[in-house]
Amino acid sequence: MKSSILTAVSLALITSGISLAQERTQPASTNQDTTIVRPAVAKSLTVFGRVSRDGQSLITDIDSEWTVSNADVLKGREGRPVTVKCYVDSDRNQIRVLSVRTFQPEVKFDPR
């Protein structure tokens, strides 16, 4: 008798837990006119490339060209290889530079 009561209570708790979890994942409003806009989670990315001659875009090491939304940060680095930390907007083929470092090739000294 005790085991059947315990089983019934456990089954009731599990069923109510599942139904509560389903209710929480449904949208608050099912009205088709309501649009919920959620901002995309942006992660920064570090990219190596060369600044274009006009300083408005970055040509990456895989020969893809990205327009730079804040191109003023690249001023003075036209035509040079750089490493940039940026946010990528792939829909617009655009990046927003967070930081930029001019790439310095490693110079090896041969003391012969």
C-alpha cells in the first residue's frame, strides 16, 4: 500500500514538474502582432589581416574583406598587417574594431 502511494505521489510530482517546465518556455504572449526583439549575444573575435589602402576595410588572412564601421581607429596603418579584436556583423560583412595592434614580424638574429 505504501509503495503504491509513494509511486502515485512521485508520478504526480514528476508530471507537474514537466508541465511547469513547458509553461516557462512558452512566450508570454501568443499574439501574432507582438514582436519580441532580443539582442544578439556578441562575442569578440581576434583577427589577423591587412588594412586596405584607403583604411576603410580589413583584408583577412583568408582573403575575405570586411568593412570597418569605426575606420578611424585604423588611421595611420593603411596597407600594414594588423591584429584586431573586434565584433563581427556577418549579415553586413562588417566589423567593429575594439583594439588594434600593428603586427611586428619576429626578427631572428644570426650571430655568424
